[in-house]
Amino acid sequence: MSKKLVIFLMSGRQTPDLAKAAVEGGADLIELGFPFSDPLADGPVIRRAAEAALAEGMRTKACLECLAEIRGRVQVPLVPFVYSALLEAYGYERFVADARTAGAGAILVPDLPVDSHSELERIQLVAPTSTDERIDLAAKTTDGWLYLVTLTGTTGARTELSSALAGLAARARRLSPPGLPLYAGFGISTPEHARAAAGIVDGVIVGSRAIEVAAGGSDDLRRYVSSLRAAIDAA
């Protein structure tokens, strides 16, 4: 089975074009950020992207419309990345229903505890600091795959792949149901990082660096994603 490549993009007016370019470059899944004014898990690049999105009027309804437009252009899975305060304001059940109608499957809620709102179909996140008990519960309740946060701290490009990934992946494999895919994100930014991560896990998630490259337009993003795809396929 080929390793998966996930590209994170922030909702915005240009995002449907960027998502199409990312898929053309080899992305297997698009993670779509819903901007929030206090994104605790995010570093400066994604924070600035969220601020820009809010400035151009990207509230929850507009983000769902963006999601629907992306769905009309690509066939890969789409995963909203949304903070729990937005779900509280919009309504959990309403959001899930509207996101499904727009073309999403599961959702990612980084600040929602693993044992909260068990009725939601969502991708669970675990980190190097997670206990075995938390990893076990997350693995049993996640929808489709398990998100491994490679490091403690916020998102953002790093100079090297986190040394904590291998140990976290080993624990997650041991505690997860057989065959559950493990995807790794946070701090992965170069083809070399992607190749190294793909040697450990089943999928690679790239966010901050993808957003930086996307600022140069669809062609730049397509070329960047192609370089990641080639590196992952060579792992």
C-alpha cells in the first residue's frame, strides 16, 4: 500500500484552486483549516493564515462553502480541521451534518479530549506525551486513521524530523487495532523529512510549509507537493 500524503490548507477564496493544485501534485487528502482567533495548537505561519482568512470574512459558513467548492474540484477525502469553540458556537450536530453535505468525512478537533463527544466521527490525535491509556482509547475511537503529533509544541516547519516520532509510532502500533493507519504531522516540511517519516508511518501531513509555498500560487504549490510525493514514494 502506498504511503499517503496529506496537505493542510487554510480556508480562503483561493483555497479551491490551491487544493486542486495540491491534488494534481500528488496529495491524497486535503486537511482544511477553519480559522479561529485563538488557535492553541498552531504556530506563527498557520496563525497568520488564520488571521488573513478571518480578515477576508472566512467564518464557519463561508468555510463550509469553501469545502463544498473544493469537493466540486477534487475527489480525494476532505477533512475539516476545526477548534471546539467554533463547534460550540455553530452546534456540533449541525456542523457535522453541514460538513458532510459539503463533502467532508471525518473531522479533526485538536483541542477536544479523546473521551469527549464520543458521538462525533473524528480523527483522534496523540502526542509523545500521551499515556498508553490515551493512545489505546484514541486508536479504538478514531475514524479511519490516527494522527501522530510528532513533537510537543505548536505547528511549524522544523530543520529536522522529530526524534520522538519513532518511539510514538512504535507505541501506537502496539496499542492500535491491527491495520489502523498512522499518519504523522507537525514539523514536517522538506522532502527529506517526508521520506524519513514515510519510512516509519503510513501517511505524512504537511501544513505550515505548504501554506508558505501556497502564498506563491498554485504552480508553486503543485511543484512542492510533487517533490514531497516523489520523496514519499522513494521511501
